[in-house]
Amino acid sequence: MTTKLYFVRHAQSDPNWYDGPTRPLTPNGQADTKYVKAFFQQLPQAPVACYCSPYPRSIATIQSTADFLKLPIKLDPRLRERVNGSAEFSPQVYQQRWQDPQWHEADGESIAMVQQRNLAAVTDILQANPNQQIIVGTHGTALSTIINYYQPSFGYQDFMQLINWLPAIFEFEYQGQRLLKIRECFHLEK
């Protein structure tokens, strides 16, 4: 028996919203959550739990799926997105973060910091749900750091592709705590 974690990167959020932790989905993003629900409806074995970042855009992306499955969404702040600091959003800054995973701007988090807290959450989710299928609502950088942990070749270019996938679903299959494989199941390019 194996455990499958289905990481759901949130649907399109409002890029003009000034506060990252409260950023909502756009109307298109809200409409696109139907694809997430449709994916989970077709699985032969239904997920038994939903974990999620506490950010509204992640919750909203999996809410209709959780409602359909009659599952509560368990919020875990360790699954939140990277804390942005004072640096501007630019490809150069993104590249610097991925080239030096310990680097971070003032008041921000490094890739390594995001990876460490997200992996701690993944470890706890796996321990609490052996041999089950679980939904995990997440974000682009957070998910990228998890993929990078298991596949160190996943870096800046892969991240730049993934940030345009809104929403996206990845299946991580585990034997106990040992990863067996990662499979990209679905994405919408935005």
C-alpha cells in the first residue's frame, strides 16, 4: 500500500492585490476550480483528508472539492507561500533565490526556509494518513521547493514554468516516508 499526496497549486489570483496572505482568486480563477473538483471526482479512490495553506486563494481552490467529498479543510500555516520581503518581483530576483537557496531579502524567506517548513508539514501529513489519498492545497514557490527537495534538478526554469500553471495538480506517491514518484496530473497555463 502507498500514500498519495495530491498537491493542488491554487488557481489564478488577483495580481493587483497588495497583501499576499489575503490575495483572493480572480473570477476566472474561481471558475477554474471546477477542473480541480472534476479531477478528484474521477479518481477511483476518494481522498480522505484535505490539508491547506491558510491563504484564501488556496482554500478557495479546493473548497468545492472538499465540499463534494464532505471533508473539512485542515489549515496548516507551514504550507503557506514564501514570505515576501523588500525585493522587487523580477526574473533576476527569482533567479538569485534559486541559485542561492539560503539567500533572502530583508524581512523575506529563502527558498531553503520555505522548503524546510513545507517538508515538516508533509512529514506530519504522511505520518497521520498512512496508505491514504490526501489533498494538499499549496502555492507555486511552496510546491516548487518540495519538488526540488526530491528532484534537485528542479530549479529556476522549472519554477518559472510552474508559476504560470493556475491551477495545477501533482501526485506524490510514497511508501511510508520514502517518495516513489512524482506525476504532474493537470494544469491550466495562464
